[in-house]
Amino acid sequence: MYRLRVKEVLEQKGRTQSWLVRRSGVHDQLISKMLKEPDSYRPSYTTLAQVAKALHVPMEALFEEVPDPEDEPLDARRAE
């Protein structure tokens, strides 16, 4: 499972959400979803490419792999 890291990259670059909207040409509602719903929102390839270009990072920098709760062994889930 993957989650978006756009918020983290944006903070590392010292930029704001409005800067990213202007620089990337991506609608502000989509940028907002990327920042507020990093675990569930799945933007298009084109949108991610625009964001990565604006931030001067490879697209891979906008993702991180996280464990999928459904991949845990059944016993581990019962213990919770």
C-alpha cells in the first residue's frame, strides 16, 4: 500500500499549498486532497507528474510504501 508524501515534500521545500497550485497548474481542490487525504486519494499520473515537476523531485519522491493492514497475519489482527 502506498501513501502520498506531497505535504512532507512541500514542507521540506519551504513552499505553500497556494504556491504549488500556481506553479503546477493543478486545481486547488486536487492539491488539497493530496495534502489532506494522503492515505486514500489517488491522483492521476498526469497530476502527479505536474506536481513533481513543480517541486523539482522525481515522482517516486511523492510516495512512500506503508504496510497494508490486510496483509498482516490473522493472529496479529485478533490481538488488537
